[in-house]
Amino acid sequence: MPVEEFVAGWISGAVGLVLGHPFDTIKVRLQTQNTYQGIVDCILKTYRHESVLGFFKGMSFPIASVALVNSVLFGVYSNTLLALTATSHQERRAQPPSYTNIFIAGCTGGLLQAYCLAPFDLIKVRLQNQTEPRVQIGSPGARYRGPVHCAVSILREEGPRGLFRGSWALVLRDTPTLGMYFVTYEGLCRQYTPEGQNPSSATVLVAGGFAGIASWITATPFDVIKSRMQMDGLKGRKYRGMLDCMASSFQQEGIGVFFKGMTLNSARAFPVNAATFLSYEYLLRLWR
Ligand SMILES: CN(C)C(=N)NCCC[C@H](N)C(=O)O
């Protein structure tokens, strides 16, 4: 089993994560709180009340967990392709796998990474939604003092299952869209690379960026439901489950609710995934 794929997935994920976190915080707030009039209003209010640090709330756990989550995604993807096609990463340029096999491998990686991601993502979302300025964290106003306090409080107040709230929506968000993510990336690389050669850095950047956009546009409806389910439980239970959350969000806010945060998801997706794929390809070539 090639270990390099796991390590390259980890490092490339960390690069992308830091770049995209401010976009992610604004998106999560817009999806779960109805107090903002739009993206600009949310950015201004966050900056005024919490300074620039407000945009980076909840980042420490994703940084700590990106090793696990991204290495599972890229490692499982690549090793599933190895099992399906008996070709390594390098051999796949000369013997390209079919798009069906790429899709199956991407879905498998997406499914497994969703389970690893679930508790870390929930803690991130809860912390991103704390709008108290940093100096006040620890004061009675702010519910959680940091990621560890947040994890311990959820375990105590909501039980172990509380840490996996929203995980069905997360699995439904990530399984098909990650299949699509890798199909788009490979398709664009093949389109702009002479046969048998490695894609250029520019091609990797563009293909990675568009793979991110395509997958995040389709992931947004379940992303909204996932974030709402993750916030449910904080002040009692509002939804009876994922379907109830979908139905009542739709009844109260109309079809537009499923597209909340789509602009930010797409704007964030290009730089994050361009950087992720560039560092992934670069590291794998460096180690060969
Ligand atoms: C649509 N989905 C869920 C994805 N494309 N997921 C892959 C994650 C890649 C990168 N860490 C990111 O956060 O964009």
C-alpha cells in the first residue's frame, strides 16, 4: 500500500485548509444564522465585533484532524484505484483508468473521510458560530472556551452520539460529490496534457480549482442541512432528524435555503483545491 499518497494528502489538505477557513466561517454563519443580510454584512459584522481573528475561529481542530481526514480521502482514493485497476499513481498517466473506476474510488474515499471528519467538523461549526469577541471567550456569554472544552461539553450534554450529529447529511454530501471531484480533476488534466505525460503545474491548478467548484456547487444543499443539524442540540432539539430539517427549512425559507453559501463555497473551492492538488502532485513527484 503506497504510504506516500496518505502523507501527500495530509500536507496538501493543510495548505488548502488555512487558505479557505475565513470563507468557510462566513458560509457557516450564513447557513445557520438568520441575522445577516448577506455576505458583505456578515464579513463586516464579524470584523467589527471579533476583529480578523473572528474569521479563523474553529480552525485548530481542522488543522489537527486534516492529517487524518485528507490522508484518508487521497489514500483511500488512490488505493481503491490500485485495487480496481492494478496501476500505481505514476503508471496511471500511461494507462489511464476509466471514469467509472475513478468515480467509484472517489466515492469510497468520500464515504470513509466523512466518518473521520464528522466530529471534527461539528466542533468547527459550533465554534465558528460563536460570535463573541475573542477576549470574551471564557466569559459566561461564550458557551465553549475552545475545541477541547467544546468536545467535552458535547459529550457530557449530548452524549457520544452528539458528536456525530449531522453525519448522515455529511455522508450524503461527500460520497457522490467526491466521486465527481476526482472525475472532474482527471478529466480536465487529461484534456490539457499530451498523452503519457504528467500535467503541468498550470493544468493541475486549473483542474484542481474547477474540481473543487464543481463538487462544492453540488454539495451545497446537503452542506446546509449538515450545518443546521450540527447546530441543533445546542439549545434543545429543533429537528426530529435530517428529513425533518430539510422539510422545515424548505417550508420556512423556500427552495433558496438549499443554496445558502453556494457563492462562498465556490469562491473558496477554487484556491483551496488548486493549492491542494498542486501540493499533492508536487509531493508525489518529489518522492518518486
Ligand atoms: C465537495 N466536497 C465535500 C469536497 N470537495 N471535499 C474535498 C475537500 C477538499 C478541500 N479540503 C475542501 O475543503 O474544499
